[in-house]
Amino acid sequence: MIDYDFWFMFILAGIILNATPGPDLLFIITKTVSGGKKIGFASSLGVCTGALFHVFFAAVGLSAILATSAVAFSIVKYLGVIYLFYLVYQSFVNSKIDFDIDVKQKDENFFKVFRQGVLIDILNPKVAIFFMAFLPQFIREGYGSIEFQFVYLGIITIVIALIIEAVYIVFASKISQKIYKNKKYTLWMNKIVGTIFLALGVKLFYETN
């Protein structure tokens, strides 16, 4: 028998948590506005792929190390901060370059943005702790091993995130279409993206486990 109450509560919690603006969603919206719908989906797929790593890490207990070890938490955190600051540098360098955005350039940037999303999520220890805190609340006896439940519940959570992020991307892409018509807006968007990355880096720097 399907436990409708359980799945209703789990999916509702997943929707609320994923719809609440956070660093991942901010990254995706910013990339969509600055790069268009395709780039937005690249960032979303990247972030969710990074989250998938954390799900498997949580399933085998590796995320517990980040949650309990201050040293491990700090190492991952500072790697994440360094990477975000590197993206800040790239954004401000690009804002000084006179260029035209065309379809070919956006296609070339897809995998680059995807890789950025993966690294940003993997190097954020708070994502690991989120899964360690959220998923165990829905682990049930008699429904398979803890590891198996961690994996399939985590994957469902990520699928929910993809759907919600797609909605945000569609709305944000409306704004990006106007931006592409004006080169000055595009150059300024690089500065805005860099500033947001800087804010995310500073926020991550002051995170504690």
C-alpha cells in the first residue's frame, strides 16, 4: 500500500525547501539573467549534479564526517570560498571586455557553467549537512536499507529542485531577452554576477558547522 500521508509530507517539504531562495537558486537565477535560458538550465543541472554527489556521500556516511569534523568542514568550505572568489575575478575581467553575445558563444559556455554549478555545490559543506539533516526524518523501517532510502529520497528531492528551478529559469529568461538587446546591460551583468559571487563567497566564509 502507498503511504499517501508520508509522500504528501515529504514532497511538500521538498517543494518548500527548494522553492525558498538560497545560494543555489540565486546562482541559477543570476546565470539565467546573464546568459539566457540554456545557460540557466546548465547551471541548474550542474547544481543538481553536485547535490547528487552529496546524496551518495550521505548514503555511505561520508557527509557525517563534514558534520562532525571541524577540520574537514573547514577544508571543503575554504576550497569553496576560493573557487567563488575565482569566479568573481572572471566576472569582473569579462566586464571589461567589449564583446557581442551570440548563439555560438552561449553554446560554448553551457558546459563551463554546468561545471561551475557542480563545483559550487560539491564545495559547499552546508549542502552535505542539509541532506544529513533532512533525509533521516523520512527514513522508515521496513522500506529497505538506510542507504537505499537515502539515495532514492535524495534523488526525488533533486528532481523536485529541477522542476522548481525550471520555473524560476523560465521567468528569469524573460529578463535576459531584454538584456541581450543591449550590450551595456550585458557588460554590467558581469559585474552584478561577480558581486553576487562575492557575497556568496563571503557568506560561505563565515559559515560554521
